[in-house]
Amino acid sequence: MIRVVILGFGNVGWHLATAFHSAEGVELLQIYNRSEVVKPDFLSNIQFSTSIDALQEADVYILAMPDDCIREFSDNFSEDNKFIVHTSGSVPLTELSDCNRRGVFYPLQTFSKGKSVNFLEIPVCIEAENREDLELLTILGERISRTVRVINSEARASIHLAAVFVNNFSNHMYRIAMDFLEEKELDFSLLKPLIYETAKKIATLAPSEAQTGPAKRNDLKTIKKHLNLLGNSDHRELYSQITRAIQSTYGKKL
Amino acid sequence: MIRVVILGFGNVGWHLATAFHSAEGVELLQIYNRSEVVKPDFLSNIQFSTSIDALQEADVYILAMPDDCIREFSDNFSEDNKFIVHTSGSVPLTELSDCNRRGVFYPLQTFSKGKSVNFLEIPVCIEAENREDLELLTILGERISRTVRVINSEARASIHLAAVFVNNFSNHMYRIAMDFLEEKELDFSLLKPLIYETAKKIATLAPSEAQTGPAKRNDLKTIKKHLNLLGNSDHRELYSQITRAIQSTYGKKL
């Protein structure tokens, strides 16, 4: 039984707690959060604490706090030589204080509170400084996910950057489409099947094979029509720039 | 029974033929293509033709050709007063010759040959100049799709533009991520669950609620790290521009 304490009850902490709570071979002992939190019903038998001095003895402390808080929290973490792991994509392992055994347990997913996810499908990128700790994280990861990979801090930073493109930036494309259609009093939900299919295509086609549209086929007439249609100058600028990027990638210039 | 002839056997023609072939109440009479095509096995009982003079009598002729060919093909379409519809998102109905009854049958989806789609889930945007023709398109659309909407040419152009953002531009974000990870010899497939979840989130959250990441939370330290990591100057430029767009949308400037 791996005994786990979760430090921080934001989006990541919430989803990890949910996954560990129902995982076999994992005992979720306690959840710490700086301030009082609304305790969800399904975690009613888990101890919540706002005092860092009242932490229980655990095999691993999972620090699920914003990137900026990782160093400070870890420096003040009074328990020497405990195993503490953070959950950030972009923060190196070495940001954690070396008074403790250090590691990373990074679930590669976008979390929103209240939107449940199937943790089994989420890749977990792990890192630790010694073999025993890495083994513990491997077992812990496999309790909740089908995909556990040992990834060092440098590689993890690259994966996190790539994740920004596929998640943050794609989602902003959805946002622009929605804002634009709302201006025109048109129904954004018509686009939802297209959004799903765009993502699903990647299962069988490389993005380079799946690319279609006016930029790819260098259809200058449609591109010009689109630029005229876009009333918002920021949207127009972004349309131009991404169109140019696609044209240049596929060998055609404006 | 609605008798259909498909004109053009590219991606859209292929997928429409597949859908109509197995639809009840639709008789797919013939497929015309300018040049010889490889006839798929499952369409072995359908007549293929490369001669425009050998077209059969049909209730509707569906012109599934590139945007640039629509006007020319329709001008040369010798059958007067037939009902001809194009399948383009961005071309107005009026590009079709007025020697015929005109319409639009625009399936709002991204098609790749060989990648099957569930047509039932694909919204079909229809337009026609008279009530009877619109009724015929409504019935025809409902034979293959759960969502049929009457959309005029102006609104359709806006929907098509929004589709470019959610499909073409998102797919290019996937491409950039893949290229970047390949440079680093890292496995793009780790990102696939994140890509699916990003799209699936839109079912329950507006894109504005689903937005996360360094740009949204104005995390300048991570943004700077990412810009340093990006070796390709085009990728760096795009990262900056989309980051600025997100910051400006969510009220924070660089």
C-alpha cells in the first residue's frame, strides 16, 4: 500500500485525489491546502488540513501547487528526507529543496474542476533521483494510468511546450471561432463535430497528412475573402500569421 | 426515392457517395469524374463516368469539386433547369449558373480519403432558391445526418471561416508540436490524450472557460523559457503572437 499525501487542492490536486481515492494499492492519507476548501462528498473520509505541521507520515508527498509556489513551499517543508514530488510540466526537479528526496509526477492533461477525466488514458511523466523512488513512482503511476514514462526535466519541458501548442493554442482557436460566430449571431455548436473529428484524425493520420484548407492549398481568393470578413483586427492578424505559417510549411508563400 | 448524381470524386465526393450509397430513400445513380478513378469495391454497382454528356436524369446533381472549378463546371453543365448544388463552405450559391435551379449542400466536416466518418454526426448546411428544392435538400440531408440547417451564403461563409480556425489552424498547432518533439526525439503520441480531451472539453465548457496555460495566467517566466526552447524562428514567432492574443483576450498584456 503506497501512502500518499496531496499538497494543494487546485485542479491538479482535485483530479489526483479523485484518481488515488479509487485506486487499488494506494492509500490517500491526507490533503493539505493553505486555505480551507470545500470538501467534496466523495472524499468525506479523507483528512483535510490547512496546517503544514500536521502532515501525516507518507511514502510520497505530491505537491500540486502553481509553478511559482513550488520552490518556496518545498524550502519550508519541514520534514527532512521525505519523498516529495511536484506535478509541473515546466519546472525542473531541482527546484525542489535537496533536504528531501525529490521527484516529479506530471500528468500530461488539461484539468478543469468539475469536468471528470479518465485518468487511465492520461500519460504520467515521472522522474526521481534514485532507483527506489523511481520504482515507487512507477507503481503509483500504474495504479491510475495505462501510460507511465520516465522523462527527465529537460524532455519534460519540451513536452510541456508542445502541450501548450496542442491544448492552449488550439483552445484559443476555438475561442476565436466562437467569438466570431457570436458576433454574427451564428451557432458555435455546429462546429463541435468538426472539432472532435480534427482531434480524432490524429489517431490515424499525422497532422501533416490531415492538413486541409485554403492556406494548405494556397487558395488566395478564399484567404482574401476571410480577411475581409474578419472585423476584429487581432483575429485578422492571427489569421494572416497562421496562414503564412501553413503556406511556408507546405512550400507555398503568400 | 431521391435520385442523386455526384459530380467529382475527390474527398467530399468520396464521403458523400459512401453516405448516400448506404442511405435509405436515396438512389445513388452515377458518379462523374473528369478523369478515371479507382472505383472502390463497395461502390462496384454504381455507374462511374468521365463523360459529361452521359449523365443520367437525376433529382439533384451534387457538385463536389474544388471551389475554383464550380463556376466553370456549372457554366458548361449542359442540362438546363436541372437542380445542381455545390458543396463548398465559402462559395456563394450565385456562382452556379442560373440556367439551372441552384442550391448548396455543405457538410461541415474535414474529409480525408480512407478515413471514415460518421455522417450522422456531421451538420449539413443547405440553401436553395425555392421551397421545393429546399425541401428536397432537407429530406436528402436528413437521410444521412442528424443535423440539417438552412443557412444562407453569407452565414455559410462565416461558418466556413470559423471552421478554418478550429480545424485548419488547430491541426497546424498539432503539426508544430509534432515537428518540435521530433527535433527533440520525443514521442508525439504522448500528446494524443491531451488533444482528444482539449476537443472533448468543448462539449461541456465554453472555450473561454476551458482556457488554461502560461499565456492565460500571464506566467512570464514560463513563456520566456518556452521562447528560449523553440529553435525554429517561425514557431517562436507564432508562439509569441498567439500568447499575446490570449493575454489580450483575458485582459493581461506582455
